[in-house]
Amino acid sequence: MDSRYGKQDEEKDMHSYRSGTRPELPGISGLGGWLILIQISLWASLVFLLSDISSVTVIMDPARWEGSRGVDPQLYAEVIRPLLWFGFISSVILFVMVVVNLVLLYRRKRLFPRLMIVQYIVNVIIGVMTWILIAQNEVGREEHVLDATPAFNLIVRSLLTCCIFIPYFLKSVRVKNTFIK
């Protein structure tokens, strides 16, 4: 075997070690494959979260709850308003995370897979907290104003997403080859 090929490989590894970049693994790279689903989900999340945030003034209006739904003003002040504020704040947090992840994705930054995993975990935490906040308020359930079923469904969807995409981000050769900067 020719020794100069071995030295070239060593120099390539040394160069990548010194420059701070990982050498590309053999295999596929780029924003194709399952990363297309990630891109679609990020853009869809951005649209839905923007819609949620932009409609907050309508949703937060006490007259909407008290007039059309017949909710007691005390129930609105003690139960519904805190839930709405929690939903608004969590939507803003997720919106910021989605925007940051989109920027990292298209710049192909090494931090992107980690922050996507964090976003998936935050989705689960927000779903669980929403479900707990709704479930602990018996008054709202008695008046059929609050239903914990959508929050529980969100938890299930978020957990399934975590079970699929967290291992993908941890094990995928495409992810390792694409996000190396």
C-alpha cells in the first residue's frame, strides 16, 4: 500500500480538527430525504403560530367569552384568562424557536439538530402543562367551557413526533453530513 495516501488522509483529518469542522462522513447529505418533512413542518408551524399570535386580541376579549358563551366573569378571570395567557406566551416561545430553527436549518449550522430536539421536548412540556391547567379546573369542565381532550391529543402527537424525529436527528448520516458548520 502506498504510504502517501495514508498521509493525505491524516492531513485531511488534522486539517479538519484544526479548523474546527468535522470531516464529512461517506454517504448522503443535503436538505433532502426526511429533512423535507422537517422543513414542511417548520413552515407549517410558523404559519399556525403566527395565526395564533395574531388572533390573540380577539381570543382575549372577555366579552367574547361572557357574551356568546355565557361564561361567568369570575370564571373567565380566574380560569380562562390564565390559560389564554399561557397559550399566548407558549405560542410566542415556539414561534421564536421555529424562526431560529429555520435560520439554522438553511445555514446548515451544527446547532440545528440539537435545537430541533429541544423544540420537540418543549412541545411535549407545553402540551402536558396545558393539559394539567385545564384538568385541574373542575368549574370550567362542569360548564363545558374547558375540554382537556385536545390538550391530551397534542401530548400524544408530540410524543409520537419525539419518538420518530429525535432518534432521526441523533442517528442520521444525512443530518451529520449536512449540519457540520
